[in-house]
Amino acid sequence: MSLSTVPDLEKFLQVDITSDTDAAVLLLIDFADSVVEAYCDRLFEPATSVVETPDGPGDEVLFLSQWPVTAINSLTENGTALVVDTDWFFYEDGRLLRGSPEAIDRLKWARARKNVVVDYDHGFATIPNELRLVSTRLASTMFQAGEAYANAPIGSTGIKSITLDGSDAVEYNSMIGDVAGAISELSKIETTLLSGFKRVLL
């Protein structure tokens, strides 16, 4: 599942994308999603049985790398299986807390390297509109850049610059570079839309 779809692009651009270009458009959507995930430093599509081995923090809270967390399938600490709602509980935002939710005195995760093993599921069943919109905007920008390149007069996109010092000093334009450059920097509205999904290091 991608963050946006071909129909999303068609509605956004108000064009009909032919079957001949479907594969190219899907690739642009994949590129756009990679930009969003890199900026937010996390993944969004559903994934099951993801195994992580974080360090025990020596505190009551342990953070998983991905969220929303939809299920914890198993959890061990120092090789011992722990029981949900007795030894630990979790929040959708990726926090794992040691002990019982009803306990007044909280327990702490044992402090050690890679001593906790968590098997869990995460991701959005339905992609939030903010992510969908940014992915659509980025893919649309690349699509329009590619269309402009393809429709440019012959010869207008060939040689970018020539240095007279030598015959090898000829720089050519690159279609891939032009299209990728179209999204080299997220706009202010796009970063604002993604601000609620960006990982914040504590």
C-alpha cells in the first residue's frame, strides 16, 4: 500500500493518466513516499511481525521505532517471556511501559544492550489525509517535470554547459536529475502537514 494512488494524482492534476504511463507514475509515487518517510524518519504502511531488539533503558518507558503500534505479538527481557498487562503494557504511539497499568509503583526495564526482544505489528490501516496529500503533491510535481521534459523542443534539454578548456568538459542535462530536482526541497506547507508525523528524538 502506497501513501497515494494513481487516481489521487489524476484528481489532483485533473488529467487522465493512460495505462502506458501507469508504471512510471507508480514509480514516482514510490519516490514521493520515500521522501516523506525519510523526512519523518519512520514508516507508515502496515507491517506485521516486525522484530526489534532495543536496549533496555533502565527506566519504566521503552520506545519502539515505529508507530502506530497495532499489536504486540511477543516480548522478552533477558530471555524471559513477559506477560501483557502484568509485566508490561503499551500505547499506540510506541511506548512500552514496564509493569501493570494499574500499578502505582512502576517497574523499570533492565538496563542492558539489546536485552529486549519485541515482535509487533505497526502502521496505518487507512493512510491519514496529510500523508496522502504530501505524497500526491510530490508525485504530481515530478510527473509535471517529466511531462515538461518530454515535451520540450528537441535539443533544448541536451547540453547544459560547455567549458572551452577541453573536449571532455561538456555537461549534459539529465532527465532523472531534472525530475528528482523538482522535489529536492519540501515546501513549507508540506513540512507543516508532516510535522505531526515526524520522529522527535528525546
